[in-house]
Amino acid sequence: MNTIQPNNNDVINGLLQQNAQLSLVNAQLESMIQQYKAQSETTVEETEKEK
């Protein structure tokens, strides 16, 4: 039974595409972290005011 070897260019293109997708996910996660940090700071400020 023969297995088809993928073309190196196909492998590289697949990895480049995967890298682009991961970069996008990373940017989205960074954005979520920044939003969470901003929210946390606001919550801390509100809690301090209540004391």
C-alpha cells in the first residue's frame, strides 16, 4: 500500500496558514487580556471608593 508523500510546498503553505491563524488567535487573546485588566482595575477603583 503506497502512501502519498505531501509536497514540501504544500507543507510549508499549510504551516504558514496555521501560523497566520495562530497569530490572529494570539491577537484576540491579547485583546481579551487587556479588556480583562481594564475591567479589573475599574473594579478595584470602585471597591476602594466603597470603603
